[in-house]
Amino acid sequence: MSSSTGTSTVEPRRISMTPGAQRALDAASRLFYEHGIHAVGVDLIAAEAGVTKKTLYDRFGSKEQIVVEYLAARDERWRAFLAERLKTEQGAAERILAVFDASRAWADENSPRGCSMVNAHAEISDPSHPAYAIITGQKKWMLALFTDLARGIDRGRDRQRGRQQGRERGGGSAAQLGRTLMLLHEGALVARGLGIFKDPVAQAREEASRLIGASGAGSAGGAGTAGGANRESATGSTSA
Amino acid sequence: MSSSTGTSTVEPRRISMTPGAQRALDAASRLFYEHGIHAVGVDLIAAEAGVTKKTLYDRFGSKEQIVVEYLAARDERWRAFLAERLKTEQGAAERILAVFDASRAWADENSPRGCSMVNAHAEISDPSHPAYAIITGQKKWMLALFTDLARGIDRGRDRQRGRQQGRERGGGSAAQLGRTLMLLHEGALVARGLGIFKDPVAQAREEASRLIGASGAGSAGGAGTAGGANRESATGSTSA
DNA sequence: CCGCAACTATACAGATCGGTATAGTGGTAC
DNA sequence: GTACCACTATACCGATCTGTATAGTTGCGG
């Protein structure tokens, strides 16, 4: 019901990504992530990209639009990266752990300073800002993904225990387990950005593993060709 | 060893908080949190506080110093708020849950947009920035607090189980349980700021409750007058 | 060879940035 | 009564901000 089509579809980029525009977006993405959005001016972006401001404004029209493209592109890349890593995993438990593995790999080479969406949210207070929907959209999508996968875990448990009504010890309903996984995941990204302790994503993965395997549910041999519950979450390309 | 005296002491404010300075700091704190640090100029702060820029610079000397005072004061207020809420709880389990309860109450009236430290960290990339130590200092302090309290849980478990060597099912060492609690807590604050789902702090508290009470360890009747493990964490006033 | 797309180069606009300078006012304490 | 403190008022500084204007250059497809 509320899984993949969360709020609204992220409208695809309508600007033509010419070579100059691509260089500008690359430079802007790096600068925005490293120093923050408000701390980076368009002059710096143009200079770093080897592009004139004229080109910048011919392609993007405004700085706000550059910000939108920055976040939309990053969101898209992350979802593609995650989908690639998920499509080889079959069981719900394996897929959940694969999300954390993917996040760790992604963070290692893309997000040493924390989640770009969370960081952008710290600088964009107005919910009517066009970037706001991208930020919350990705997070809602991640929550839906975790919840879908948690549903698979629940189903496994029910099958094993002979159809108890879910809510009991280790996580209760799928919605609740999904939210807990979401908290661990978000917390890990933040902790990594702050550098509080070593490898928080691995720590979150371990805790997730305990959580979903607490009652001894399936670690290996995960039943068939991926239950339909999380089908659209993994393959859903750019929507919501 | 590494608990309360983490890195270095946060040097106390050395500026005289005259009425005008206090009004300026109040205005700056509100504006910084609501719109971000870089998005707020000193002219706006002065105008909102009903103070001239001259007064601002006579008191604080620079915008950077205003930022430092903003974060230091908020850090101080949070620690005092938390200490107040913790001093009535006696068992380690109760104290852990009290942290989440305090966080929820604090967020309700102070942090609808997420943790101010995390948000500030998104805007301050330079680790040599004087505010950086305040940010990481609070987070390290929180981790030490959780770890201290987790040690109390571990001890309770060992007592109950007849001195097994800790690491086993539900969290293993105190350090590990402390880190997991940290992840849940940080994740909850982020999720609340993003408004992804309802009351993430309560969700985190529930999960924490399951975590520390997994083996049926003490929910009520928590053993005497607060074990020495977490003594300095609760009462440590402004240090670390 | 013409037209168009993508670009460079440069200069400028109006506003705002953090920060400073000068001059003056009200209150209070010794 | 004077010296000091906290403050107002205002004007200014150079730099940077987002955004625009004019003019010219390259390369490529029909």
C-alpha cells in the first residue's frame, strides 16, 4: 500500500547534461558535500569546473536547481548502487544485511562525512523547497524498503513457528522491525560522519543480524526466487 | 578509562553575558537552529535581538564565536537537562530508558528539526574549527554514557547468569551494547528531524528496552543506590 | 556555407556578507 | 562629577553573493 509509491514521483532532470553541465554538476556535488550547500558559491563551482558562470546559468538557471540536480543525481546513484547489490541476494534476511553492506561500501567511497540527504536537510528548512521532497523521498523509500524486507522476515518466522500473530519478542510487526532497522541504519550513517567510533555501519549490521536472526530464523537457504513483497523496492528505478 | 574525560575540557565561556549579549545569543540560537548557520547573517541576528552590530562585536568578537557560544550553551543545557532526569533513576536499565525519555521530551520542545550538533556538523567541515570539538565532544560523551550504563546491564546479566563472560547473544560486551544504543539514539533524532515516521524516539526506546531486557534482566527493583559505573556520567557538569 | 548549440570572456548589477569606525546616550558607582 | 559600562545610531569598508548582459569563438550537421 505505502511501499514504493510513497508520495510523488521524482520528476526526471529536464536539463540537457552537456559536457560543461556535467563538469559543473560534478564539481558542485563534491563541493556541496564537502563544505555544505550555503558555504559554496556559484563562482567557486564555475571555477572548479572550468566553466563560466554564463554556462552554469544557461544550463541550470539557478543555484537552487543545481542543488536539486545534485541531490537527485545522488539519490539516483545510491538507488542504482543498492539495487545492484540486492539483486544477487534472495532471502529477506540476506537482503537486509546486504543493505547494510551496500551502505558501508557506499559510505567508504562516497560519504565519509555522513548522509548527503541528512546534511542537506540541515541546511534546507523550507519544506516547499524543491530539494526537500527529494530528501524526504529517499528516506521514506528506505523505510519502505526495510519494512518490505521485514515483512519477509516476519513471514519466515510465522512459517517456522506455526502462524503466531507476529508481535511478540524480537521486533513484532514488520512495520516495527522495519523502523528499527531504519533507526540503526540512519544512526550508523550519522555516527560515521561524526567519526565517534570505528565502523558504525558494521556495528549496525551486526545488530540487525541479531535482530532478524534472534529466533533462529533462516540464515541460509532462503526459499525460492525472492518473495514478491520486496520486488518493486529493489528494481524500482527512479520513482518515489 | 575513556569515559567522562574524553578529549579535552570545553573551555567555559569567557564573554560577559550582558543583557544585550544574552538577547543576541538567544536570537542567534533560534535562527541558527531553524535556518542553518551559514544561512543566517549577523545583521539579521542583531535585528532580531534588538541590538546593534556594534554590541554584537563588542561582546562576541566574531560570528564564529557566536556559533561556538550557541553550541556550547546548547550542549550545556542538554547535559543539565539529562542529568536532572537521570538522577532520580537508580538501575542501569532504568537510566538507559530515561535517556531516551529525556531525549524525547527535549526534542519535543527544543529539537523538532533534529540534533543541533549533527546539523551544525553538516555545515562545519573543518575539524580545526573551534565548534568542531564541541560537536564531537558531546557525541563522545553520549557514547561514554551509554557504554557506562551498558556496563551496569552487563554486570546485572553476569550476576543473574552466574558469571558468563559477557559476549554472547544480546549485545555482548558493554562497549558493543553502548554503541548499539548510541546508534538507535542518533538514528531516532535524525528520523525525527526528517519526519519520516511518528515518534522515532519512542520506537528507539522500545527497541532499547527489548535489548537490555532481552534475557529478562531487571526491569523493576534495580539494586541499591546506583552503581558507581555511571556516577560521573550523570553528574559531570560541563567537562568533556 | 550557413545556422545552431555550446561554449569563453568580461563586465556589471544590486544585495548581502563579516567586520570596523565614529559619535553619542543613559545609568551607576566611587 | 567624573569615569566607566552597556548600549544606540549610522555610516562605511572590501569582499562575496546570486544573477544578467554583451560580445565573440569553436565545432558540427544539413
